Amino acid sequence: MIIPRDYFDRPTLDVARSLVGKYLVREQGGRLIAGRIIEVEAYVGTEDKACHASKGRTARTDVLFGPPGHAYVYLCYGMYEMLNVVTEQEGFPAAILLRAVECDGRLIDGPGRLTRAFDIDRRLNRCDLTLGQSLWFEDRGEAVPPGWLKTHPRIGVDYAGEWAHKPWRFRLTTEASKPGRPITKRALSRK
């Protein structure tokens, strides 16, 4: 089932926790690529110094203030495209960065690797992720077992001071694996 807009029109941290375990799906030229979401990071409002909207509404950040369920794709370090989904009510800037997925039994770890693997770039900025066209999220009914979702500080936002230490990064792990090791389809079948 394609995840509808009202799913994203909720508090960002709630959406981030529940988005882990769902699927990112990309359609291109009749071909579908799907990956189970393993890791995300939340960015919440203008007071969050790690959020791009902390410096106000600009041409780049305008999409963050728009309706929930849209893509915010930007270039990082001049070389990595980053995919976010806008959350919360229109006018309040918040989004979730996708950091890792599992696709065809392999881990794609890192937001730049993820966008390269799914051929996502800034042409998809502002794409409505609730329509099921080009790029969307699916709920395939797979529950995340209790204890398999871990929280961590966000990565690469030391400039944000105290905001850098917020445990707003959510990663799927298995208790049967080494700490921090991603869940795999084989691990799921053993449970």
C-alpha cells in the first residue's frame, strides 16, 4: 500500500520511528527498485540548528515549509544528493533524511549511496511522494519487532551545538546480530 499524505502530517519523530521498516520504491522506465528502510534522521523546525530551515525560508528550503509527503532533495558537499521527506503541517519546516535501505539482500548504507542506487537527484525535489509516480513509500505490513529500533545522535551536524546530540537518528538492528548491524531478510526469517 502506498503511504498516504496524512501519514506524514504528524509529528516528525513519530513519522521517523514508524518509517523505519517501510519501503522506498523507485519506478524508472518501467523498472521498479524497492528497499526496506533501515535508517533515517529527523530534522524538526527552525529552532533545530541542524535543520536547513534554521536559517529561515529560502529558495532552497521553501519545500520544507510546504505540504507533507513531498521530497526535499539537495546537494551536500557539492557531490552527494540527499533525499528527505517533508513532514508535519504546511508552514512548519520539518523533514526526515533517508540514510540506509536494504535492497535485494544488500545494505545500501549512507544517504549519498542510497540516492545513487535509486537514481535520485534534484530533479525529484518537490516530487509528491504520495502519488505512486516515480518515487514513493510503501507499507508492506512488516512490523518491526520490539527492541529492534535503536536511537542515536544524528551524524555530521556537530555545528548545531546541543542539537547535534539529539537522539533523532533511528536505525533498525537485530538483537541476534552485533550491535548496530542492519537487519537482513535472513535474520527476519529466523525470528
